[in-house]
Amino acid sequence: MDENVIEIKKQVRKIIELLEQRIILEPNRPILKTLYDRYMKAEEIISSNEDNSKIMISGGCRAYLDAFSDYMNPLLGEMDKAEKMLSNLKKVVLKEDAWLFICLFFRTPNNL
């Protein structure tokens, strides 16, 4: 597993633990359950080496702030960090895919 993926996995696990604590304190807040479900799914995707584009955590910070307006909560900072890490990982994968496409596209019968 790539080092960046390992770091994202650790970050996602940290957020899941924070969400679990928060859900205990506020069990009637549906947004917490939604965020929890998305991060659990993200962890599952990462653990099973599925396509990272299936991870749907982007926008979680915004959704949290729409519900709570709690800018100083550590959970918010950790979610922001995870969203940025995932965005950077997707950019790296996109660059690698583009490079592979270019190599395959410009391949000639002589260098097969």
C-alpha cells in the first residue's frame, strides 16, 4: 500500500473515532450519522484497495458547519485535513493515469 494511502487510512480512522464520540453525545443529529457512514465506507474502500475515486468525503466540512457552526471543533480540522489528503492523492493518481495514457497512445509498432 502506498505511503499516502496509509496516511489517509490513519486520518480516516482518527475521524471515525472522533465521530463515534460525538454521536454518543448527540445521537439525534443525522448529519453525524451521515458523516460517520461516509468515513466508514471510505475506510472500507481504502482497506480493500478499491478505486479511491469512490470515496465520498468531500464536502463533509461544509455539511458539518451547516449543521453546527462550530468552527473550533477538532473534528472539523481533522475532516479538512482528510479532504485535502484525498484531493492530493486523486491528483497524483490522475497524473499517473495521464502519463500511462500518453505512453500507450504514442507507442509505435516498433517499440511494442
